[in-house]
Amino acid sequence: MRLNIGVIFGGKSVEHEISIISAVEVMANIDTNKYKVIPIYIDKENTWYTGSHLKDILHYRDIDLVKRYAKKVSLIRKDKTFILQSQGPLKRSLCVIDLVLPIGHGAYLEDGSLQGYLNMLGVPYIGCNVLGAAIGQDKVIQKDLFKQNNIPVCNYIWFYDYEYEKNKKDIVGKINTLNYPLYVKPATLGSSIGISVVKSEQELDKAIKEAIKFDRKIIVEEKVNNLKELNISVLGNYEKQSVSEIEEINSNEEFYSFKEKYVEGYTKIKGNHVKEKSKPLISKEMIEDIKTIAMKTFRVINASGVSRIDFLIDDKNKKIYVNEINTIPGDLSSYLWMAKKMSTMELIEHLIKLAADEQKKKEETIYAFPGNLLEKYDILKGEKLKKLEKQEKEKQEQKEVVKKEEKQPEKEINNKQESKKKNKKKKNKSKNKKKWYFK
């Protein structure tokens, strides 16, 4: 019997279309003899859809048409089963989901949000957990963590949008402690979106305002001189990792831009995007250093599944810097593993096994105690209980007083009434005397 793999992609992100490209290519390379592929597309309003036509990239030329012929769905849990359920007045169970493969880039799908939801449901999934995904999405947090673990990174400073708007002079002063030229980046985006190269203070304001369009958190980094850009992929979990071959990016611009990655210079070959890439002309010693640093980087952020680590090399001074880690890389970095004679299908098979192992460990881990610890536990013991007992006693005494009053003989009541009448007459006489006297 085939397992159902739900491939989740799209989402409310500026990297929405990149996610669709990656997901379609991955779905085409899943072994359909073993697995049934269930596409789960999330639109830019975070509405979930499914349908077999979502596997074809050509359909996405008209997103409205795609959604019209797809079914709106929710992923829910029924007992110990995970169901893709139709939305609307008459909810139907469409299919069981045995495993989720998130192929999202950017907000909501890559930053730990989706992973948190899947954790709450308990559905097994491929890739990083909440912590690894969240760290991997924030360039500032990951660089702070890398520095603490002696992983080399370029000098940088960071700030929030409101800080720049409130006190521009101080922020510019901090930036000027770095050496120009600089990169100005949104801190939580990928795919080179919103990035500018700044060569002088005069260019800062424009670059920062551009980055603020996409993020509230901005990072400014020193640009590496004599630059080589290298990529390597790591496959595994916190226990064991393996590395792919290393590639060098031959960029025509000052950095490997969004335009170069996704608009120009691509040829589609067997479902894989190919750019001008080559084996790096670096020493064997540096290659080993990069592999070691890549695996350490992977472990430090608590990554799982497959990630791509981007390196910046000062080729003249032979210095290595980690630029960033991508926890859901485009095409799952399959092109980096092909050089090691591992097909995309085989890579996905490895990822499924890692997810199965992770789910087994989760089931063996105690997250909650069985039974109800409060069943025989008096939570109001001590002072609180005494206070309640005192209040209850006072109420009972009050009730007794009321009962006694109700049982008083009528004679006593009449005597009281007579006494009141006499007192009233005396008062009246006294008043009359006063009135007469004044006459």
C-alpha cells in the first residue's frame, strides 16, 4: 500500500512563486510506485487547496483558474489519523495524509510557523523542527549563534525599522564602523529579495528604505573582497550528517541576485534549474574546511532534513565566511547531490527515512504524563482551605440567627410593637408641647 505524501507549498510570502517552482519539480521526482503525491497549495491569502492539476507548472500562469478547479481544504486530526478535509457546509474527508513535505520559502512555511502547526497536529513531516526553521529564517539570530560557536561570519550590525526612523544619525554612525562596500538586507527573507550593495554613506538611505519595504528587521554586512561564492548541501539530523559536492556560483552581478536566480539565465533540464556553476578552484584543505564548517553550521541551528549553506570566500587571503543557511533550499539542493550520483528521487527517499526516524523518536519521548495527576490531588490544601471553611462556618451561623428570629413568640413581637407605639405617642406629645410653648 502506498503512503500518501502531502506536499505543502506557496503561502503568503514574497517567495510564493519560487515555492511553486520548487514544489512542482520535487513532486515530479517522488517515486509514485511507493508514494501517492497529494499537492497542497496555499495561496497568498493563506487559503489551502488540493487537486491533481496543481502538479503542473503551466497551470500557474492563471492562479484564479487554478483555484477555481481546486478544492478548498483543511488539514485536521481525527483520532490518530491526519485527514485532508474539504471546507464548506458539508465537510468531507478527501484523503489521509501519512507524511508532509513542506516546500515553502520565506514567511509562514519556512520560518517555523507551519512546522509548529504540524507539531500540534502530530503529523510526521520532513525537515527542520520549529526551532531550526525559525533560526534558519532569521539572518541576525543565526549569525549571532554562529559567532558564539566560532563559525566565521562577516562583520555586521542590525536594527529595526522604527530605530532607523527615530534615530537615523545613531544607526548610520554604527553602520560607519563597518568597512564599505556593504550589503543591506532584510533579515528574514531569502532569494536575494530586497538586497542592495552600498559603496558609500550617501547610498545608505535608499538601500535601507528598500529593505524596510520587505522586513522590519535589517542587517548590514561587510562585503567580502576577492569574492568567490560557494554552495554546499548537508543531509541528516543532529546525530549524523553527510555533505554534497561544492559548487561555485559564477555571477554576472555584484551578488547572486533574484534576477539571475529566477528571471534570467536558466535552462530547464529534466526538472532542474541550471545556472553557470562549476567546481571551485580551491585547495583540498579548504574544501575539507568548508565541509567541516557546513556540518557544524547544520548542527548548531538544530537543522534536520536537507539544507544548503552559502559560503563567501576571500580568495586572495584564503578566508572562509558562512553567509547563511537555507533550511528549505530551492529544488532541495538536488543539483548539488547529483554530482555525488544521488538522484532527486533517492534524495527524497533519504528525507522520508529521516522523517520516519524523527517520528519514532518523538513517540518514544515523554511529552506528557499518562492519566490525570489532579484526580486525587486537593489543590485547595492549607490556608486556602481554612479560609473557605471559615467562610462556610460564618454562613451557617448567619442562617441560625435568622431561624431563631423567625421562631420568636408572637407575644414578644406584639410587646415590641406596643412599646414602639408608646414611644411614638410620647414623641408626639413632646412635639405638641413645643408647638404650644412657642405660641
